[in-house]
Amino acid sequence: MELENLAQKLPEEIKTVWRQENLIAAILFLLVSIGLTILFYAMDVSLWWSAIGFGVTLLYFIIMLFVVVPFRWARWSYQIRHDEIEIQHGIIFKSRVLIPMIRVQHVETDQGPLLRRKKLVSVSISTAATVHKIEAVRAAESDALRHHILELVKVAKEDV
């Protein structure tokens, strides 16, 4: 059974942020690989092991940047209804979460330096059990979204 995407998608700018995060990780892995190459050279170990390590690292990050990021964006969606919030994400293991409004305790927004450059904000929705995250919304819309969710929570709690 294929899950249908929900009404709201993440902004396209999040793909650039995810690629930048993967690029930072790639640089760190390549620095480790260079350090291991120097160590292998000093210990007179075959440099083929370093070449294999570089190749695997490069292949992994090419796949992450050009295959996984677009699929991840295509599979990420959410919808806010008057009585619940629904979040769907995942490529291989697809997850669909329904959060009843009555269970929402508070809503937070976070913005790191990569999100800030693209004028995006992540929204965290806390319940007693866990925190659910909408990975990115536009910064201009984030306060309105947060207040909308809190208003729906107030209405849901008054109805009980």
C-alpha cells in the first residue's frame, strides 16, 4: 500500500540545507580519511586501503547528495487539521504519525545557521511522550503556524 502525500510539503530550500549538511559531513569524513592515509603511510601499510576508503566515502556522499535528498524531500509532508496534526516521512521505512491536538503540550521553533541562511525554521511539537518535528517551514510563516497550532490546542482542550 502506497501512502499518499499530505497537503503541506516542505519548502524546496530544505534540499539545499540537507545537501550542505551532507557536504559538511563529507568534508569531515575526508579529513579522517586523509589522516588515516598519513597514518597508513607512516606505518608502511598498503595505501590501497586508503584508496578503498576514499572511494567508498565518495560514493556514499554522491548517493546521499543526488539520490537520497530528492527522495527525502518528495516523501516529507504534513497536514494540520482542527483536531490533529499528521506528519509523514521516510524513504524505505515510511512513518505516518497522527498527533491529537489534545495531546500537544507546547510548540517550539528552532533555527540553526544553515536554516537561517535559507530563511527556514523547524517546528517541534511536544507531547508527553515525545517530540515530533516538522523539518522546515518558511520563517515568515513559522509564527503564524505556531500560533495556529496553539489556538487549535486551546479549542481542543476546551471541548473536552
